[in-house]
Amino acid sequence: MWQYYILLRQRENLPVIPIALVFYPARDGITREEDRESVFGEIIVTFHYLQISLPRLSAQDYVQLRATSRRCPPSPRCCNSRSTTTP
């Protein structure tokens, strides 16, 4: 994941939030994880990322949240502003 993070960060020149989406039951639904790289027993790099374990999350909680949240304002980037009519 560290390599993907670096490539994306350099290519876009923007901050990146690294997220691992896993389809197996991990410790909790959403956790903060870390990977460490060491040389000769010394830690050189510590990389932090979010891990989302889908089997540990309740779909009903997220469907309910989506149903009760306000729709975003019209924008070409917004999923709610897509036109469903055909010309």
C-alpha cells in the first residue's frame, strides 16, 4: 500500500488518505492500521492507513444514515445531480 500511496501522491500532488477495503472480518469495522519498515532492527518508516472490514459493518446502519442525510447541492461531481432523463 505504501508504494501506491507514494505513486498517487507524486502523480496528483495532493494529500492522499490511504484506505484498505477488506472483505474478511478483521478486528473491528473501521480501524487505524500501520506498517513498519526496518533495517538492521531500526524502524525507518511507519505508514498509517485506515482499514475498513465490510463483514464487520452493519449495512442497515449505513443505509439509514444515507436515507436521513441531506442531498448534496447540484454539482457535476455529485452523484445525486446526474440527470436520469434522456434528450
